[in-house]
Amino acid sequence: MTGEAAFFDLDKTLISLSSTLAFSRPFYERGLISRAAMLRGLFAQAVFQRAGAGQLQMGRIRSQASRLCRGWPVEGVREIVRDNLETIIVPHLYDEARALVAEHHAAGRDVIVVSASGHEVVDPIGALLGADTVIATQMMVADGLYTGDVAFYAFGEAKAAKIHELAAGRGYDLADCYAYSDSITDLPMLTAVGHPAAVNPDRALRREAVRRGWPILVFTAEPYRQAGGAARPAGGTPSPGAEPPVHGM
């Protein structure tokens, strides 16, 4: 067991889109949502990719997803995600993120994906990346169907609490751990570790990263667009006082 870990947010950190909204079309094709709901999901995805999602938007996505999924079969959702992973998610995985995950693994660190999306979506993406563990939202289930209630919402302070809980159980020294996110809503997760970095940060997180001297990374390369990408600081130079994203590798 290693004493170090790297914690990665998922949306706009490891992938360029919202994993919660990514499966709107196959959900529609399988009869789980209406055409109107699919179109709303596609529109929300376009907004998210352009501007990200703050706390208010995330709350709306959570409430809408909870309401929509009431009565859905859990295994059916898992099957849809599994069947569409290669076509929907893989083309949007950042090459730089893959490289960074590989660097942390090579250094002997555990890699943990931490996302507000549900386990049914995050688990297979984590497996695809070779993550050691996933922290994700847990929906309540009865008789194999979603009830529409949330058992655990992996967002904001709750992410940080889970990270502290995991660190206590696995013996991670959080001062030696790393964390990566694009959103100011993940500030509790980033401040929980000794080596935080902002990836494709929203405006508020960029300001905070500059103020604290954190590295700011820009991931742009996606598979089939640009091969062999590597994590790089914004503007080609590190932020003031910043260290390389994976120090000592």
C-alpha cells in the first residue's frame, strides 16, 4: 500500500465534457428519457463545455438527474454506459490527463477519480483510465430500480470529506498527495492535499490558483485530434511560485 495518492476530478479535468450529460442520446434511444429531455441534455452539455458549471448549475443538474432516473433499471443504465463508452467518452479523454495518470502510477501513487457523477458512469471511466479507486455520487436503489433519492452526493465539501476518510483508511499522507480540478467548487478537495493544481480552471479557480501559487495546467489534446500530448502550464510558463505538476518524477 502506498502512502501517496493523486485525486482527479473527472469533467473538464480528465475528459472535456460532462459525464452526467454525455449519455443523453443513448438514454433517449433506449426509451429512458423523452426527446425533449435529450435535447435539453445536449444543450446543457454544450453550455458546460463552453463555460463549465458552478454550484447553482450543478445543483440543477443533480435535481434533474435524480428526478429523471426514478424507476430506471440500474443494470440497464450500466449496460448503456458500457456499450457507449468507446464512442462517447474515449474521444473526449485528454491525452495530457492520461499521461499524468500514468506518471503518478509510475511514481507508485494510487490514482483516484472523484466525481459528482454517479458510480454507474464514473466506475467504467475510472477502469478505462486504470484508476485504483473511484469516489462518486451514490443513488439509492430498491428492487434494482433507482428511487430518485441520493444516498451520497460527491460534491464540494463532501468530496474532501471522502478524501480524508479514504486517506485515514489507506494511510495516505495528504501532505504528500496531489489533486487536480477545473472548478472552484472543488476548492475543498484541492486544499485537502499538499500538491493541488488547477486544470482548465474556471475564472474563480484561476484567480485562486494564482493567489495561492498553484500550478495551472491546460489540457487540450484529445485522442484522434493530437497524439502524444503532455501536461503543460498555462501560457507555456508556470504560475508564480508553482512547481511542476508531478514534482520529483
